[in-house]
Amino acid sequence: MIEWLHVAGYRKREIQAMVEDHLKHLITQHFDPKKADLIFTEEGSVPSWLEEMIQFPTWRELFYQLAEQYPDCLMLKFTIKLVSDAGFQSEITSASTAQHQPEVFSSLVKSALLQITTGRVTDAHEHLQDFKTLVCHSQHTYFYSHSVLQSLSGTSQLTHFRRWLGQEIHREALLRKHEVTNMGLHLTSVGSHSRLFESLSSMLSRSALNPADISILYKHYTEDDPPPPVQFLQTPHLLELLVQAFFKPGSAINKDHKEKYLHILAYASSVYDNEDGERCVDELEDTKKALETAHMICSKATVSHTELQVEVPTLFQCIKYPIVSLGVLRWVEHTLSDLTFFEEAAESSPLFLVLLDEIAAYHKLQHPFILDLLKRLIEGSYPMLEVHVQMELKRHLVGHLVQLLSCGHVLEVVNYMHRCMKTENLDHSLIRHFISEVLSIIQPPYSAEFGSVFLPLVQNQDIAGPLMNAEATDLVSQFIAECPRKVRRKKKSKPG
């Protein structure tokens, strides 16, 4: 048959691929894990054919597929370990393939961590998501990975990184509906404070605050000497619940307990232990005051948007506090995500959007949240508005996207527009407006990373062509000329 295919004009590689695919199909169809284990044990040692097979990508891929289908097969478990030991662990992307073997899974966790810490900035989000998908495959992979993070030691910078990463995978585990609330609390050592543990567990497991448990937290953090570690309150889930309580439109806090809610949120976001182990509360009262002021302004503005214009300068001052900026961001998000807003009060949208600009200017860590919100608004549908009004609104939103870029969120914003060009899910005039606005605020020299994602936009004639002139004195032509030569040598993108 192979000879016939050769005579028929097929190339050697094509014939090899056809034969391998056929063999893979037969093996997958007739694989018997019991017989495989029997053959494997009768050999008494690692079969030479197996060591040879794992050197080829085609057969390694087959073993990965079989290992997912037959997780209890001893022969496949050992083969996956051989693959990992041979240096191909980065190929084992499925947690279900590795979760039954601690050595292999540990190797995957190590590789994923290295990708996050040493990979390119442009790939950071993707690497983080891959890591979260790996470690949150099941409750026991979550617990094992979290324990590995807890065991890491080193500089204070590493400690902060470890805590942040632990919080990220905890958030992912909750999104996947894993029961990890109590497990996560124990990992913070709050279990040694039984009353605190019970109160936190009660609220976090139900994702709902209640006055009784907040009162217990308030009592411990205002009356205990010394008070419990502040890190017990610094779980993203609890902070998000508290922020929503103050800034989600329609949310109401019992007036008799408002001071307690306010104190716990301010304490969690402003108090810290310095290098000498001393509790620093210098910003507590100012943070409380800023939170209360912003809460009052947002509550009034939710009822009447005209109130906001008068209070914007005051809100700008409050936004300088990180926790207040997050609260205002959530308030803006809830307000603008309500489609009736654009039907009833679209003229007020610039006031809300300028708050995003102010938050972006002060708080780099809020940039991803702002980008996510702007993306949803730009890609949103507004059937209640005339077509030309919709386009003007989206053009305005693209302007705020450029403002976010100017605050330092460069590659992430340009990557988004690059994806919009490739998927064609955004009108060309909006991408053209983005290009024009960006070119008006940037200047050389340009990094290769920036050039690699922005250059395809300006090389797309359907999009950027109208911005160019025959004399090549336009900003598009100037950018192409100034772009790093190694980037310009790459193949131009196809017209969209």
C-alpha cells in the first residue's frame, strides 16, 4: 500500500503521516489497559520499544490521549512519567493526565511557574490562565498546588508574589465551583482563631455578608490586644463582597452596622505589618473617610446623575485611595452595564468614563479591570440607539482605550485591537480611529514587542490606507519607517 501511494505521487512525509494516523486510530480503537499492564509487567523492565516511541511527538500525543481515557492504567502512568523525565513535561498540558502522579504533576507546576516568572510580558495573561487551569483541575490539585506555593520561601517580593498567585488560583477554584473556602482559610492560618474562622467561613461559603459575623470581626479587630493578623481579612472574596456592599447600585447596608462594615473594609485595605512586625494604621482613618465620602456621592448619583457633575472633583480626591478606586470602578461598571442607562441617560456617560481615566492614571493594578470593562462596552449592542449614535459612542469609548494605553497598559490594549482586526468583530472605522489617536501620542524609538502587534494594524490597507498620503509624510508612513527593521521584515498582514 505504501508503494502504491508512492507511485501515486504522495511524498514520503505525507505517506508517513497517513500510516501513523491509521495506526493511532487502530491503537485507540482496540487498546486494552489490562493487556497493556500484563505485557508491561511481564517485560520486567522498561521495554526498549517504549523508550524509542516516546522520542517521537506523534506517539507521545497518542500516550497523552490514552492516559486521559484510561487514568488507572499502570503502563500509561509509567509512560507519562518517562515522558516527563525525558524532558517533555511542557507538552503534558492536561492535568487529568498528570494528577495521579505527584512527580509528574509537580514538574508541570514548576514549568508553569517558570513560564509566568520568566516569560514575555505579552504572554503573561495566557501563562497565568494556563497555570490556573492546571492547578484548579480538581480540589486535590488545588490543595496540593496551594501547599507548594505556601512552602516557597525567600524575599519579601517573593512572599507578595506567592500570596497574589495563591489568591488568583483561589478565585479560579471558586469560579469552577470547587468547595475550597474552608481550605483556603486554613491555608492563611485563620483556623487558630476559631471565632474568626467561623464568621469568615459563614460569609464566604454563602458569598453573602451579614451583620452578626461582621460584628464579630469588628469586635476582634477593635478590642483584641494585639488584634488578629490583618491578612485574615485580605482575601479577595471578602474584599469584593464588602466593595459590592458599598458601591453596587441598589445595595443597602443596615445603618446600625454601617460603621462596622466601613471599618473592616478600610482596615483590610490600608493596615499592614512593617518589616519589624509592627502594625501600621497610619492611613486607616483617612481611608475610612474617603470610602464614606465616595459611597455617599455614588449613592446620590445613582438616583440622579446630575449630582455627579458637581461632585467629580471630590470623587477624584477619594479615588487616590486604591480601595476607593476599586469601589468606584465597580460602581461605574454596574451603571454602564445596565442597557437602560444608554437609553435614558447616555449624555451622562462622559462623566462616568472620565472616572475610569482618573483611576487608570493613579492605579496600575486596576488597568486589567478597566480594559475588560471597555472591551465589553465597545463590543456591546445598543439597539435603543440610532446607528450613528452607537458609532459615536463606540468612537468615544475607543478614545478612553487610548487613554488607558497612555497610562502604561500598552501591549495589552494594542493586542486587543490586533485581535479585533483578525476576528473582524469591530468596524474598521473604529480601529482606524484607534490607530490615528495612538500615532498622535507616541514617538520613536519603538520596541520590537510594540512594533510586532501595532505594525500589522497600520499595514492593513483597508484600515490604515485612508490615513496615508502619496508623499509618505503621514503618521502611518512615519511609523512604518521608524519601526524596528526586524519587525518590518515580517510578512505584512492580509487586508481585513
